[in-house]
Amino acid sequence: MNTPRTTKENLMLDYKLYKGRGSEYIVLLHGIGGNSNIFYKQLKPFLKKYHIVAIHMPGHGKSPDIDSYKDGFSFDVIVREILRTLDHLSIRKAHFVGISLGSIIVHHLLQTRPDRVRSAVLGGAITRFNLFAKSLIKLAGIIKDFIPFMWLYRILALVLMPKDNHKDSRRFFIQEAYKMKRKNFLAWYHLAGDVKATYSKVQENSEDVPKLYISGAEDHMFVRELTEDLRGDKSSELVILEQCGHVCNIEKADDFNELSLEFMDKHQVKKAHIS
């Protein structure tokens, strides 16, 4: 069922291919500092109806280091490399599930290549930063060169997921982040200023792509701005989970899985052949 494929030939991203049932694919995109392990509660239920490709972003897992990209590092480059991976697997169109940073990448994909997206599920989605988040990022930018990056990551994780019911998600992300190199973390950090731009034309450019947003009511850094930005977007649905923080696919896995599968099932192409 699980067919890991890892190669750095031509900077190919690291990915895991899971063969499930049906003919359609789900592409899983993780958050910063994480990897495909963040979806451990989604694999079994998703594989009952879909095949899965879990992609590791540049600088994560066994994907190439970010300084390997000689043409620079940007959201355009990230989307290009994800699509190269899908082309390698002969997957033309797929359902995308992105968590946190993964939602930002899906947004950029929806702006630039909506033709590759059958539907999108965005958990803990980020459309822009509020004043507190901007201030935190600015402060972190000042101190990042003077402290170990894992100290910075721990601080950010605690601020993002502060409550007791967030502790499993917080612990999981910190544990996985230890596998990441400092230079790769900081390269992703430098992209933070472009987050707002990744959403600016999503509604305009992907109005025909169905989108499901799932966020926790306690996702205090992002949920208010997300709710405001989605007003008037007829292609999107928003579900707010009570007593849940940023990493909703872990904290409220059963709800997340049920909502996601119901949504993707509704937007399957029956008898479609997706090789």
C-alpha cells in the first residue's frame, strides 16, 4: 500500500505514494518544519476511497535543500516543483489537502495553476497576518541570528498553539522540526512577507474550483482574517471547529476526516481515468 519514492535527481521532491482505492488522487501538503507524518490520522480513512501522494516541501524530509535551487526560492518555484512531481507520476489533476503552510502553497497553486486542482481542503488556512502576527515575525527576524532556530521554533509554536488542548499538536511539530536544517527553516521564514500575495487573486483565478476551509475556533492568529477574506467567495465553504486550535487535522481528526471526505466525494469525477 505504501510506496515511498525518494530521489534528488533533477531536484525532484521527496514524496510518498500510497495506493488506495478508486481512481483519483489526494495530494497532501504539510506545514513548516513538519513532514508527511502530520497526516498520520488521515491516511487510513482517505485510502478507503483515494490514492495519496504526500509531498515533502523543499528543505523538508529528503527533499533538496533550498539553496539547491539556483534560480532562487519563491512560491512560484515551490508550485513548479510540486507539479513536476505530479507530472512524474502522470497525475494531471488531484484533490489537494494543505495544512498551515500547506494551505499557503495551495492558495498559490489556485492563483497560478487552478487547472491542476479538482478540489481543495485547507486546514488552519492562512490568508494574511494580523498586527500581532506581523509584530511577532518582525521580532523573530531581529533575534533569529542570535539564538538556535529550534528555540525560535518552540516560541512560535507556543504562541501559535498556546492552550492545553493544543499540546499534542505543539509537541508533534516541535519533534518533527528537529529533523530540519537551520538554513532551510530560515529560508522559509524569509518567505513570510509574501503570504498575503498568495491569496490576493485566489477568488478571481479559481472561482470554478471548490474549496473547503476547516479551522479551529481557537486558531487566534488566523481565523478572524480568514473569515473576513472568505466573505462573498461563492466557491468556498468555511467550517469552524469548536475547542480546536491551528492544527485541526490532528486535534479534531475525526471531524476533519469526515468533512474532507464528504467534500471530496462530492467533487469526484465519476468514472474518471486519472493515471
